[in-house]
Amino acid sequence: MTISFVFVGKTGFREIERQLDYYLEKLKRFVRVSVKIIKEEKILRSRTDRDIMKLEGKRILEAIKGNGTVIVWDRCGKMVSSEEYAKYIGKLELSGTGRVWMVTGGAVGLSDEVIGKADAVFSLSPMTFPHDLARLIIAEQTYRAYTILRRIPYHR
């Protein structure tokens, strides 16, 4: 299985980028990993959040063309525990899913079109996190899911 993380915009914090790379590298022990960075739109007074989401959404949908399971991370999604998330990932592995797209939006979120394409929509919290931090948490939780599945003593 390949997990392709789709992020909008580059990380603005070197420390978060280093931690993200750390977890993505650790995740490669269990699964193939790729990262696609989608160009983010500038937030301007002349554009609404909806306009920005639509433009970024078109790029995301173009990037995730083809077969695979689409997991979207959005504050309106379902909150799950680490164990529930691991169980979901385990089911994908058992089903023979070849590719999983992990989609995280940019500063203004995701378009309805992207959310509509999702096979699952998860939320980290009802709180809003900076997208840089959200992608780090998602990478760490995905690594944690694999340690839970493999009974590696990382998760406590």
C-alpha cells in the first residue's frame, strides 16, 4: 500500500517540517509514502474563502485522480481515537487497497467537492489548528496507527 499525503502549501515552520520528515521516514518502515504539495492561493480581500477553496480544490482533485481510497481531514469530520484510526487503516490494508490519499486543506479549509470525493472524513478536534501543525499530527497518528497494528510499544 502507498499512502500519499496531499498538503496545500508549504510548511512555514522549519521545526514542524523536520518533525514531519521524521514521522514520514519512520512510517516508511511499514508502507510506501509520498507527499504532494498543492499550490496554495493567496488570501486577498478580493477573494472569498469559498473562491480560494474552489481553486485549491480543483488542484487537489487533479492530484488524486485514479484509484485509491481518499481520506480527508477536516474539522467537520468524525473524531476517532488512535485505536479506531488504526483499525480503519488495518481494514484498508486487509482489503488490498493499493493507494490511500490523505488530504489536508490549507488555511481556509477544503471545498465541498473535495470533501464529497472522500471515502472517509476524519477530524483531529473541534478546534481549528494551523494546517502546518495538522499535517504533523496526521503523520504522527498514521505512524502510531501502524505501531498499534504491529504491536510495537510506541503507543501507550
